[in-house]
Amino acid sequence: MIRCPLRMGWLLLACLLLALPAGAQLSPGKLARPHAALEGLTKCTSCHELGKSVSDDRCLVCHTEIKDRAGAEHSVHSRKELSGKTCASCHSDHHGLDFELIHWPDGQEAFDHSRTAFELKEAHGELDCRKCHKPELQRTDLVTRYPNLVPERSFLGLQSECQACHTDPHKESLGADCLRCHGQTAWDRLPGFKHEDSWPLEGAHSKVECAKCHRFPAGMTDKDPLNGARTWTGLAHDACVDCHTDPHETRFGNNCLDCHSMSSFKDAGGGFDHSRTRWPLTGAHVKVSCASCHGNRRQKMTMAFAACKDCHDGPHGTQFNLPAEKARACEACHNDARWKPARFGFQAHAEAGWPLEGAHGAIPCALCHTLEKDSKVIQYRGLASACVDCHDTPHGERPAEESCEQCHTPN
């Protein structure tokens, strides 16, 4: 009577077990999504050996890309790295569909990339992993060689050459050794490039942007997929005119450094000695800008300079257009130390036929020499000389027969 209930309990338990699916009786849990196709009793031996744990050899039947990395010098899956470890020690399964099979002990971001053949330095170390590890940057032969590899999840297939990830703006014109010029702190900087090895940048040249000299070939732009590279080598630089347009149109030859320096391309910098010409600069002429006489493009090289009027407009109109025997040069009244005021003094005034005597000597020139009618020209010639031509008479019409000098003096 006592044994009957025990027998009934075992029988009930056996019925319950038979009612459950066979897989649920044996599997410790769902496989992760990448292995979901291996669910079921008939597929257990794809990974497991009967009576034993997961077999590394059976993992590598599918994961041939990992098998091929075993002999690599730098690989997370090399024999050296995996000594004493099994696949399952890092990639355990049966933890559910969404379980991540790749195990990152300290998180993916903390992975020591130096364990691979490419150590992350400077700017590379700041990138998100998937900025580089993405299908479009993987070698195209990976998919054909390893049909079981899923590019979106794989970290394999990248190459360490710069051009494998970066577009070469030089279109291979400078070779493949990018680190010869570039560093990894900022890729648009050139810490390794020394311009002095080919052409030292002196003076103002050192402040010029690279692109000002290293331009695209004629008709090409950076959008051109074939010929859009800037010209970095083979630039002519023996003469200034190789880069600079000659504003003098070869009138001074090709040796620009005779007058110019590299400190400032536009300013002759005192290098040009005007005294070497037929017109040495003296007095106020020294302070006049070159462009005032030679034009902005300095194109006026051969100029008339024998007479002042060759450069200066005559402020006196036609007053001094006299016969040659009476003509007076500008220098008779003016000099180039100061063009104004004139040096027309008492003696010159007396020689002109009107001595400045007495009170007349204290009168400003402009009081008598006023502008001609409807003109901006000051009248110097042809002034009337009688007293009444300048002075109002207080006597009315008397004494009309006598001159002012009979009673008055200029004192």
C-alpha cells in the first residue's frame, strides 16, 4: 500500500517529460541569432561532440576566416593570443536570440587595437569602431572566400594602407607613403613635409596658402574623378615670372630681385635706385608714390621728364606762354623742395615791372592776384597798374588831372 503512490509519481513524471518537446529537454537555452539556423536535436553535433563540450574544430568548419588567422603574426585569433583558450571561453551561446556572441571584457571601446596589425594613434583613436569597420571598406574578396561571414557584423577585412579608407586627393601623384608628409593628429596638416628640401619658403612666400601655388591643371577641378589632383611636383620656380605675372611686361628684364625682395612682393623695398635713371629723385619727388607717375601697373616706364609740364598740369593757364626770349621756366619761381609757395620775391616783382614798395610789400599776394573771371586760374599777368585800378578814390572826380603820387606815397 505504501509503494503504490511512489510508483504513480514516477509514472506521472515520465508522462510529463514525454509530453515536452525533445529539444526543450536537452537545450540549455536559445541560440543567438547568428546561430539560430542550428537549433534542433538533429543539429547539435554541428558544434558539439557526443559526450563532450563544444569542439573548436567544429567551430572552425564554419568560421574559416578565423581559422586562417591562426597563423598570423598580429591577430586577436592567432595561436599566440589564444594559447590555452577555447572558442567557447569567449563566445558562449544558448543565452537567447539577442545575446552578443563577441565578448568585450571591458567594453568594445576599450579594446586594445595594438593587438592587431594596426595600432590606433591620435585622431584614429577618437573614431567610433564602425566608422572604419563597415562593409564598404572591407576587402571585396572576403565575401567570396568566406561565404558564412556577415560583413555588417565582422571586424575583419580592413587593410592598413591609408588609401584603403581615405580618398587620395593627389590621385597617386605622390606615391602611397602618406606618412612621409602627413601625421595622424590632423590629416590636413603636413608635419613631415619640409618645403626647404625642394624650394625654401622665404619672406612673404611662407605666408602663402599651399593652394595658391599648387593649383589644379588647366580645366580640372577637385570634382574631376580622374585628373582632379593639384599639381604638387614639377612646378617651375627658377624665375619669379614662373609664378608671378610681370606687371612691367619685361621692360626691366627677368631678375625681379634687382628691385624687389621676398618680404613684400608689391613694394620694391628700396631696392630700386632711381638715381640710376636719367631722372634722380630729389626734394618732394622722393615722397611721391611710384604709381602716381608710373600708373598702378607700373606700365609707364619710358616717360617725358625734361619739363615740369610733362608731369604737372600748369596752374597758370596760358599766362606764361611767352616768346622764347621772354619765357621763364617753372624753376624761376618754384623748386622741388616745396612746390608751394612760389619763390617770387621782391626782386622778381621789380623785374616784372612792378616793384613792391612801402605798404605794398606787406600785402598778401592773393589780395591782388585773384582768380580770373569764371576760372580757377589765379591772374599773374596783365594786372592794371594805376592806383585807381585797385584803390577806391575818396575824392570823387577831383582832382582828376593830378596823379595820386603827387600827394600820396605807398608808405
